Amino acid sequence: MASPGPAGAASAAASPSPPMQLPSPFAELVKAPSGLEKIVLRGARNCCAEIYLYGGQVTSWKNDNGEELLFLSSKAIFKPPKAIRGGIPVCFPQFGTHGNLEQHGFARNRFWTIDNNPPPLPVNPAIKAFVDLILKPSEEDLKIWPHSFEFRLRVALGPSGDLSLTSRIRNTNTDGRPFSYTFAYHTYFSVSDISEVRVEGLETMDYLDNLKAKERFTEQGDAIVFESEVDKVYLAAPSKIAIIDHEKKRTFVVTKEGLPDAVVWNPWDKKAKAMQDFGDAEYKSMLCVEPAAVERPITLKPGEEWKGRLVLSAVPSSYCSGQLDPLKVLQG
Ligand SMILES: O=P(O)(O)OC[C@H]1O[C@@H](O)[C@H](O)[C@@H](O)[C@@H]1O
């Protein structure tokens, strides 16, 4: 019996193409109105997630009640070479301007394919909705970043609605050369009102301020609140960070593995207006908290593989009129 081919082959086939077989019966490949293909993962009740092959990018994550938890700009452009504004773009092999490549590297504006036969990954057997994607460099990519790699990304929706992204990057250079890269899961959270949001877990951390020529500072002892533009790379941040949305009475818990740093970004009003693919007032309803490896690039020798994981959960905040217990959120 013939095994299903890779998604790239399916998308290149003459239309109408037969429905693509995905390993999970809870995953479906559909064509978005833009013409781009996306995978829809369906979890319990109304939980679901959407992942575009373009950018290997998660663009939607909904909870039990079908409420959207990620921010996606109403002005997002679903057309290469522009990266999709919102969701979870993957920044690789460069975060920001930390190198000579285009801002945030090229993985976010390349077409990924479905990997129907990935190397085994230890998984929670309760996870039924998942998809594995893969990105390999094209001839053009090799001209701008002369390294051969395999980047495997698994996106999974857990039984309680948690969203996990697991990246495995392997150096497949055949000339014996190592390579180094920086990385981020550029996660855009949807929030009720940025002035009602605070971030816990980054207090007292050192950070590089992108608004001050990447100079190093130390954060004060209080939770982070937002009153103006923020663009900071927190160094050696803890593995759990909480984003508390008082108005929505919702807390996002961000758990990261293999990613020492965490970027916090909100463009605020002036920068929002300057961005073509972002609404003027949309800065009020989003916040980026991005597990990352920025300060110290990751180096892989040929044959070596790196793993970096992000798990997102959204829980009702116990906050009413008193203080939320940050330890409960961060440890619980
Ligand atoms: O507009 P882009 O390339 O998607 O980047 C958005 C922002 O992404 C953040 O991660 C960076 O820290 C910011 O400096 C940057 O402005």
C-alpha cells in the first residue's frame, strides 16, 4: 500500500487534489480564503488551533468556549513574502536584528510541509490533535544562510486545551561545519486592554532594552505593567511566566523549555500607526511574550539536534478584588 506523500507534494499537485491524509484524525488540512493552506486541530469541546503551512505559523488557539486566545491583526497580510502579523511566528535562524539576516530570520516566511513520518517524540498519550511540520532550506536559503538543517515543529492541542509547540532543529551539514542561531516563539496574546494586564515572573530580571540600543538594565521588583512602548529581552528568565488579564479574569501561563530568554513587546500607538499590517488601536488588545534564545546563540555541530518547547495554557484568574497569588500561578 502506498504511504501518503509529504504535504509539499500534495500542495504542488494539480487541483482538485485528493484530501491530504494527516496522522491525527483530529487534524484537517483546509484552504483559507487567501488561498494559503492551514491545518485545523480540533480538541475537546470547542478547543481548536490553526496552523498555516506558510511560516509554520499558529494563527489561532481557542478555548473550550470557542474564545480566541491569540491576537491576529485585522490587517494581517496573508501573502508571501510578508510574515503573518499575529499568532505565533517562529523566528529562526535569527531573532530580531541580532545578525545579518532579515529581521527575525526567514522561517516565518517560508512554506513548511507536513511531516508524516517524524522521528519519535515522547508524547502524552492523551494528546490526540497534533501535526508535525518540517522546514528544510531551499537553494536560495542556502545562499543567504549557508547551512543545511532540518527544522521539525510539532503543534499539539492537549486534552485540557493547552497548546504546545515543540521545535527540533538538526544540523545536517555534510562539510563538518557547526552553525549558530538565535530563536523565538513570537507569541501574540489577545488581551482585553493592555492597561489592565500585568506580567509576573520577570521581576528583578536583567534585560536588554531594544529601545535603548540593546543596553542592559535590571527590572524592578514589581510585576510588569504597560503604559508605553516596550521592547525588552529578559535574560535567563524563569521557565514559567504568567500574563494576568484582570478585565478578562484570565491568566495565561507560558511554560518554556530550552529557551533561556523571554522577549516582551508592545509597539504602543506611534509604532502601531507606522506598521502597514497592524491596526492603529490594536496595540491595546495584544501583548507579545516570546520564549527565546537571544543573548547566547545556540550552536549545533553536524548531527546534533536542539529541542525548544513552549506550552501555553489559559486559566481563569482567581483575581477578584484582592491580589492574585503569583506563586500559585507560577508553581501550580
Ligand atoms: O515587525 P516584525 O518584524 O514582526 O517585528 C515586530 C517586533 O518583534 C519583537 O520581537 C521585537 O523585539 C521588536 O523589535 C519588533 O519590532
